[in-house]
Amino acid sequence: MLNKALRLLLTNRITLLLLWVVLSQCCSGQHGPQGFRDLPFKVTYDSTVNLLTVNDAPIERQEMLLFAQINRPAVLRHFHRTDETDQEAEFWDQSFDGVSPKADLLRRTLVTSVEVKVRLLLAREFGIRGEVNFENVERRWQVENLRRQEAVERGEELFGPVQYTLLEYVENDLRSLDVALMQRLEEKALLEKADSIWDHQPAESRLERMRRLYRAYLKGEVKKAIVRVNQENILSLDLVAGEPTS
């Protein structure tokens, strides 16, 4: 009888221990909700930050909403939807093979937000840009639109639209930033550190090789970035609806 009682007690203890392990893994936030999974960087959950910080540089609400707009078409394509069907509210919450479009949009937005901030921080480090906050991007956008409007009023020939939307400006600005960063990193021979004998392709052009090494370098910088997120505040953002940009 005593042995039976001891075995029962031991079994109950093991069961409770296993249950505690499972619950702690589920509730620890290590993986978090769907949108916080499978990220190319480690995340620390921190309720003291507003939304998200990358190497202590904050990512603001307007940034995340803008990057959600940039990623929205890719999400629709991934789930085989068109612009005519993307307004269905139930679509964003549906589960497709265990993942909802809303969660996929969040994950893509988090990745873009961190990748862009890493590029801006590198640009500041190498003297290409002085500021990394989003207000500075918006200010440059407004200045550029004013310059373009004045050029038109003077009758000057203008390449591109008279006025950029914020989305258009940011996408163009990031392309220009990539070129400047790639050149600066090549000057400092930092791209060579991202090279690998297994990646070497003798037939590729110099520009193709630079682009490949640049992508590899950025991937490494993103992977080692210190990312802190306020999970509750980020989940409260309506990335699907977002906000219109003029």
C-alpha cells in the first residue's frame, strides 16, 4: 500500500512538472503570437518601450503603419487575393494552414521596420545620414515636394511626379540609401566580410556581386540587432486599416 501511494505521488509530481514546463513555454512569450514568430532576429518583450526599439532607436507608430502599407500587396499575393477582395474583414482573420493574413502582415511589418532601422543606423554610423527618426523622413518628404512644386511653377522640367506620396517617397529614398550604403561599405571593405566561397559565382557582374554581398551584410546586421518590443501596444495597432497617406 505504501509503495502504491509513493508511486502515485511520484506520478502526480512528474505530471505537474510536465504541465508546468508546457505552460511556461506557451506563456513565456518566447515565440509570442503568430505575427512574432519566425523572425530573422531575436525579440525581447519589454513593456517599458512604446512600440519597438532596434539597438535602442525607437520605431514609431507612423513607421509601422507605413511599412504595413508597403507589405500589404505581398500579403494579398501570398494568400492569392486581389485588391477587390482585400476589404473583406473576415479574410484578414481567417486561418490558412494555421496562419492568418493579419498575422502575416504583422510579421512582415516587423521585419521591414527592423531592416529599415538597421539601414538608417548604418547610414548614421558611416556619415551618410545624421538622423534616424521618422520625423526627419517626413520633413525631407515635405521639403522635396515643396522643391518640386516650386520647380514646376518656374517652368522647369521635372523628372517624376510633381508631388510624391509619403509611400512613394520612402520607397525611392530607401533605394537611394541602399546605393549609398553599398558604396560606403565597399569602400571600407566591409562587404568582403559577408563573402563566402560557397556564394562565389564567377559569372556574376561586379554590381551583382556587390548587391549580393550587401544583402548578406544587412542580413547579418539584422540578425544581431537588439530588438525590444511592447507586444501589447503593437497588437493594438490596426495594421490592416492603417492610415491614409497624402
